[in-house]
Amino acid sequence: MSEIVSRYDVTKKLISEIDERSNKLKNRILNSKSKYTVKGNVYYVSPYGNDKNDGLTEKTAWKTPARVSNAPELKSGDVVLFERGKMFRGMDIRCVEGVTYSAYGEGAKPIINCSPEDGAGASKWKRLSGTKNIWVYKTKFFDVGNLIFDGGVNYGLKQVPDWKHGEFCVRDTGGKEVFDVRKHLTQNFQFFCECNKVLFNGKYPLSEDPKNLGNLYLYCDMGNPGAVFSSIEFAVKRSGMICKDNVTIDNLCVLYAGVHGICAGTCKNFTVRNCEIGWIGGGIHFYNCDRAVRLGNGVQIYGGCKNYLVENNYIYECYDAAATHQFSRGGTDDITMINAVYRNNLIENCVYSIEYFINLPFPGLERKRFMKHTVVKDNIMRYCGFGFGMQRHDKENPAHIKTWRAQNMSFDYVIENNIFDRSRASMVCSTAYDTAWLPEFKNNIFIQYDGLATANFGKYAYADPDNDAEIIPYDKNVKNSTESLGFNGNTYYYAEVDQLCEDEKNIRSYENGLQK
């Protein structure tokens, strides 16, 4: 048996063991019990409740997320419990400082469904005049990041044209070809939401004022999509839960958010644990130089943090990162990120598994900008760069650990005992303005494709706006290459290019949003 065949066999056995470990971890997360401390009142939320109730017992439960978001009686130390096995649809939840949000009863985690309505039903769709396969939905939306059919059996491919000379133009044509729905929706599940016309020139309209709403067009050659599918969910431009200081999110399932799943700005003592978070992102943030910037992190802090914990979650199908703490260049504030911990999570089919970056303030300002004590430990991270997010144009960027060319001043940053299982691009992209600020990698398992042209180990080096780092190949020398950079006790495996990468139909189905 040749060495290369032998090492593929070893990797296949390892992947089979990781499959089993992943399933056990997923089952443990999905069936975890609620854990919370009550220092105030407990409020209950059930679809059988009534928003006029006091919410203080299961029999007098509130009914809607809107009531939870607009509850003046909520105080620090209170607990809000959603009924298990039930769905709560259609509104982001604005969390109150110091409140824990969890679940009660028996069964599956309560679902916070950000989709405002189910698009199944033939009467909800009409064929666009002059076309055979393009359908218009009855409701106008304030942007839709993705369409999810039958719970994820298939999903949409959002068409995001450039904005040139006051009109939409086909991407990458330099404004020479005007975008026309009738002409440029040509494949199953391609869709376009007209409302993104209000998002150009760096503006961020947040309200769903009627002037900001637009038609949703979908190509479907199987007939009326409302009759073809039993459910169609809309990942509209909203986040699932927006958090503050001293908030814990426990045992909730957050789905179909076109912005972020669970997010916060600068905050302290913020915990997300035992949650399921999926089908996140794709919504347009704004247009930058005539091109759309899109959103989509499963769990996010944007700004400073102290005691930020993301633990024991199942996160999948995110247009951007599964979990992140970040702050871009600019601003006038001190930004410090202290005790950010990502532990024991299962992450699948996200463009980035864990993303981090912190950059400089506006030029000429002296401000504190650094991270201290960041931990990425005991996570299983799989299939980076596959799934819904790979309809992105920047297909060279996926990485399990991802930063950008930012200052990234960091102290005591440890990445250990994780499984990094295959990426369509990089395992790691970690750079900083000083190599002393790079994270320490130890006792991790890396599995990467051998022979996939786009697959590599990635970047781990000094880099600044004028000097980018070189890519480290995932070749027979990868162990020596990384150990020379300070990696300790890590093991490396080579995976045979599989059907996910090799089968042309499968690749096309991922890139076009038609998941088989």
C-alpha cells in the first residue's frame, strides 16, 4: 500500500470517529437542560399565552417576542422562559440588561424564527408577467438575505447587482450591463429583492417604513413555489436577539436571521450557551464603492468586551462567521476585548468558524486597542467554506480561524484541543502588526484536503496594510512549516478530495444554492 493511500485510510478512520463525536456533541447540545439563576421574577412566554397577561406563571404567559422586547417590567436578575417545542416568529428580541433568556417545559428548544411568515401556499405567489419561471411574492420586504426551502433541503441564491450611475448593474460589468430581473434570473432558486435600492451610498435604513420595502422575485422552474414546497422561510434584515451587559442566552434555537443570530455591541458578562443557531445572514449592510457588503454572524460582539462566553452551541450555515468578536478601523473610543472564550461548540458549513480582529482608531488618535486572554478550546469545526455562504464572491477567504489585515494587538491568546476538519480554502488566517500578538496553537487536529487547488493551511505571520503574509501550503512539510512558527503538539491529516468537492453537480449545487 502506497504512503498516500495509507494516509488517506488513516484519515477516513479519523473522520468516521469525528462524525460520531460530532453527532454525540450535537445531540447533547440539542437536548441540554436549562440552567439559570433567578434573582428576580420569572416570566413565561407561550404561543398559547396573551400579551395582556402578567407573564408570571405558565397559565398567565405572554405570547409574542414583541411583548418580550417591550416589557417595561423586566429588571436585572429576571429570567424569561420560552416554551419548549414551540415557535416564536417574526421579530428580533431586544434583550434587557441583566436578564437571562432560556426555556421551560419538555421537548425541543423553543425556536426564535426571524422569518416574518411562511411563504408556502400557492396563493402567495404570482408569475411575473412575460416570464415562465419567475415568481413574485405577495409581501414586500425590507431586504431578504436568503430563502430556505423545506427546512434547508434547498436554499436561495441571492442576486446582488452593483449600483452604478443611479441604477442596478450586473456585477463585475463595470456598469455596462443594466440588471434586469427577467433577463438575469435564470437558475432555480435565484432571487432578487428590490428593496436593496434604499441601501446604497453607505446609508443604513433600519426602519421598515413602506418606502424601504420592495418586491421579492424568485426563479423556480418547478411551478408555483408556494405549491412546490411545504415551507419557505425568509431570512429578512434583522437579528435574532440583540443583547446588552450581563445577559445570558441559554437553550434557545435562533433561525433565519438575515443580519446576525445573537449579537451585542460593547458589553460585559455576555454568555451564549446550549443554543442552536442556523441559516444566518445574507442581508445587505450597505453599498461600498458601488458594491454590496453583506452580513451574517451566528454570534457576534462588535466593540469591546469583558467576559464573553460562547459555549456548547451548535452553529451552522452562516454567511459569515459562526462566532466572532471584532472592531474595525476608526472610531474615537478605547476598545479592549478581555476574556473572550469559545469552548465546546460544534460548527459546520460556515465561511469562518471563529473570527476576530481589532484595528486602530482614527489617524492621529492614541487609544487603547487590544485583546487579552482569548481562548478557543475543545471545539469541533467542520466543512469551512461549504454551504450557503459559498455563494459569496470572495471564495478565497474561508478559514476556520479568521482575522483580517488589522493591528490585532493580542496577549495570552490560546487555540488548543480543537478539531479543524477541512476547509475549501484555509485552515487558519491569523495575522497581526507584530508576530508577538499572534495566537498560540497547541494540541489541535488539522484535517485538510490533499489535491484540492484552493485548499491550503493559510496565513500565520506579520502583516499590515502594506505587507500581506504568504500562504502556507498544506503539503508534506506543513508540520515542519508550522512548528517552525511555534505551533506545538498539533497533528496533521490529509483527506482525499471527496464528492463534496469533486462532483461537478455537487459543487454547482452549493455555489448556486441548490443543496442536494
